[in-house]
Amino acid sequence: MWELEALAIYLTPFLIIGIAIRFLMKRYGVDLADVQKQAGTNREPRRVFLLGGWRSEE
């Protein structure tokens, strides 16, 4: 049973941070496309590993 407690203790901060970021993005009207625009127009597309899978930036 202590394994579930350790898992909950480990995952809870990540869930709280994720929910807070999502709330703040909605509050300030920030979209993922807005964040990507900040990287600049000369940035080349690349393959990145995100949440257990590879994806291409467009």
C-alpha cells in the first residue's frame, strides 16, 4: 500500500503544476502557437520527444 502513497506523493506536484499552468494560460489568453512564435521565424523544425512520443515541430 505504501507504493500507492509514494506514487501519489510523486505525481501530485506535477498535476498541480500542470493544472496551474493550464489555468494561467487560459486566464491570460496564451496559446501554444503564441509561445512557439516567440522562438522566432528562423527556427528550423525539429523532432522532439514529448510525453513519451516523438513529434515534429511545424
